[in-house]
Amino acid sequence: MSDDGTSLQNRRDVLTYGSALGVAALAGCVGTTDEEGDGNEDSDTYTIGMVDSLTGSLADFGERNQRAVDLALEHVNDVGVKGQDLDITVEDSESEAQPGVSAAQKLVNQNNVPFLIGAVGSGVSMSIYESVIQGTDVVQLSQNSTGLGLTDQPGLLRMSPSGRTQSVALADIISEDGYDEVAVTYINDEFGESLYEAFEEAYDGDVVYESSHDGEGASYTSLVSEMDSSGAEAWLCITYQQEFATMVTNMYENGYEAQLYGADSNRGDTVIENTPEGSMDGMKLVEPAAPQDQDNYQEFATAFEEEYDEAPTAWSAFAYDCVITAALSIQAADEFTGEALGEVVRDVTRPDGEEVFSYEDGHAILDDGGSASDIDYQGVSGPIDFDENGDPRGSLVVMEVQDHDYESIEFRES
């Protein structure tokens, strides 16, 4: 059933309130740092920050992120961090750059967090880094950003792999499916522009139509009409869920038929719930994949399903791993400062150390006198191994819409 605007906002309001309660309940009392941002002497918690999409066009990501964060906090605090709890103060980016920057400013300048998880949208993450983090010692680790521009900022770490891998895979898949012409539209931000540029470079056929579009449009009828007039039988839409749902509905209402392709940001409950039955069947999407045959992922997925009665996504796994990486970094660092955490955050995930598949196992080595380089955390999202640009390793899954639902049909190495 489709949500109207009022019920969707109510659901998001409940999510914001419920997420805050969940974090507080799992973490205990809220910890504080001193004015230098380097102490927990008067608190029994280590407090870090998170900017997430609790509302706006990327709220589907934020909802699952917060559920994964709650699980990660539970697993961390069952063991402890240097004998204390970990707490996360979460602020809403509203899925947009300026509110995201304001949220990050509050966390860094008022809450004095030395470690910031954030954000979902690539443009939001970049804006936070350039406006708030750059030039400070605060560690920023994005949970879900795939925009190519993040690679050019080695001080901005991310848990999800670069979208370049998705663009190349989409170019290959469209060609493999026999289409030598494609019409493309992309969201008018860093994420959309960078993925389109990488796709155009990799695609062997002809892009016969390309146009950017703004977000949160009430209608994209003119856009889809132009795409239809291009004569291309394959359409690639690089956009967000709310916008894509509107595009699909406009296509369906006007009787346009095309083979649809999309990136990770196209997929979600918002799209399924707000598009006509059968309007997307046959569409193919590419998104980062979690290692579903790996034991620690299966344990994570089981816990997630038992708690929330739904399967996690790869994005949930990325958010979970952000929290575990932060906790291991705090355990390994000499002090609770951005400078000290920055010195170890890469090392706890690198292959030089002993492979550990849970926070508990990594904590045991560190608590026994081991250093950050003595462990190699293997995330529930797979091996992380941040490179010199702050990018992780990763693999991809190809999804197809079948009977108005998403089914995985192929895994590809990135």
C-alpha cells in the first residue's frame, strides 16, 4: 500500500524518535567529552556522532542504518570499550547537504565528538567534510556514500565501495543485454554526475540522450517524454528512490515502455510502494553486495531478522561495520581524540593483522596488549581494507525486478 505524504512523514517522525530511544536504551547514559574533545574522565561512556538520513529522499537507508547501529551497539556494549560503553548521538541530515552540515557542526562543535559516522548521500558527506571536518582531527567515516568524488578526499573514509564499480558494471550489463543505445538521466548532484561520467566513459554504445534532473520533483513527465522521444530502448536512471518512483509512475501513466536500469539508490520500499504493480518488471539494478555465505554476515542477518522481521541490506551491513570499526579504533587508540583515532582507524581493518570476524574477537586481542595492526576486522559487509584514498574493497550484486519485487540474479567482483 502506498503512503501518502502525511503517513510517510508520521512514519519518519516515529523513526527519528524511536531511533533516539533505541540508541539511548542500548548505550546507557549519554557520555560527554571535555572541551578539548579528548576525555571521558567524568563519564562511563565514549560518545561518537552520526549524521544519518532519518527523513527525506534517502530515509529508507536511514531506517535500516539505525536498526543496524542499534545491533552494533548491543554487541559492542555486551563486551565494553576499555571498560566503558559506547554511545552514538544521531542527528538527521534530512537527506540534504545544508541540514547535514548543520547536524555535523552540532556534533563536532557542541558535542565535541572525535569520530563522526556520516553520511548517506555522497553530496551530503562531501559537504560535511569540506565545511566541518577538513582541517580538524575529527575522523569521518561515511556509512553509505558511493560518489566518485570521495576518492579525491583521502581524509574522508567510507565503508561502501566507490560507485565507479557500479557504473562500469551497468555499462557492461547494458551492452551484454544487446543495447547499443541508451537514454540516461541522473540526479543533479555529486553522486549522480560522477556516476554518469564514469558510465559514459565505460559504455561501448552510444548515449543518445542525457539530462540531469533536480530532486523532489512533483512530476518528471517532460523528462520521460524526452527520453521516449530519443528512440532508445534502454533507459538508465541514476537517481534516488522518491524521484525514481515518480518517474516510473509518469512512464506508466503515459504508456512508455523501456528496459530500465539503475544504481543502488533506485532500490527500496519507497519505490515498490509508490509505483504501479508491474511497472518495473525486468528492470536491472547494481548495488554493493554483502558476503551472504560468510558466517559473521549470517549471524548478523539472523539477529537483524529476529529483531525487525525483515532481512538486512548491504547498506545495513555497512552501517553496522562503521560502529564496530569505531569501537575497535577507540579500544586500540592511546586516547579518545580525533588525532589518536585517526592513527589507528585504517590499521584495525588491514590485512597485516590476524583476521577477526566480530568485535568480541578483535577486542580480546587488543585488550590483551595487542595493537591496531595486530587485528584485521573482517566486516559483516566483507573485507574492508581502507586504501590510501579511504576507499574499501567490495563486490556487487545484480538485482532484477520480478513480480514487483527485487531478486538477486548475479554476483560480480568489483
